[in-house]
Amino acid sequence: MQRSADAHEFQSLLDVPGNGTTSSPHRYVATDSAPMEGVSYYRLKQTDFDGNVSFSGLAKVEVGHNGQATFEVYPNPTDGTGTFAKLFGMGPDDVVEVSVIDLLGIRHFSTTLTSGGTSPPIVALPLQQLPKGVYIVTVTGGKRSYSKRLLVK
């Protein structure tokens, strides 16, 4: 199993011996015991006995503080009403900015908040006046920035 922060340069995390040439399906399990914070990309590298190498497709994984997802946007897609961002993994005094930006880079909404409670903060996203299209919701705080696509239909 290999991991990358940029989906281009990978480091090997662990090796699992194969079962040789067989027509029977086999299940392999691997766990990243120290996942990187933020977005990581994983792939499998298979080396045959003859030395030929092949790779699986990429799996994108997003990890925040304490191994929790960084945030959720719901509902997605949305008609622009009743849309929220629920933040996870914030420390007790973390300050974050939540923004909604269109694909041209125009900021349509931005707010700053400080965590203070034990439950995950929820931010209402005022999207009623936005035209239909794809937007990027970004949560930025400290040295971290996480983004997700949001479809307004």
C-alpha cells in the first residue's frame, strides 16, 4: 500500500505478501496506523513474480483532528435553502473561516467562528440568491484548509 499527499509522489507504507497465481479471489486488508492530516491519496502496488508492476486506482481520504472528517455540507446537491456546513475535529479554541466561492473565484459568503463547545459547530450557508452551478465550500484554520464541491440546482 502506498500513500501520497499530492497524488503524484507516493511512499510505500507496508507490504502484504500475495497468494501467487490463482483464479480464486483473495481479500487483503491494510491499515494506515498514522494517517496524515488533510487529504491523502492511497493506491495499491502489485509486483508480479516476473517483476512486472501495476497500480490500482487512487482512493482519496480526508482526515482532520482526532481522525475525524473535517466537515460535511448538507444537503448536497441543494436548492439553496436550508444548507449547512457541520465542522468536525475543531480544538477548543480553534478559529476557522468558512467560505463559499464560485468557479471564477468570486467569494459569495464568508464567516469566521471560534469553537467553544463540545458539539460540532454548524454554519448556515445563505445560498438562496446564488444562481445554479457548482461552488466550492472551504474551511480554513491554522495551517489547514479543506474544500468540498457543492451543487446548487
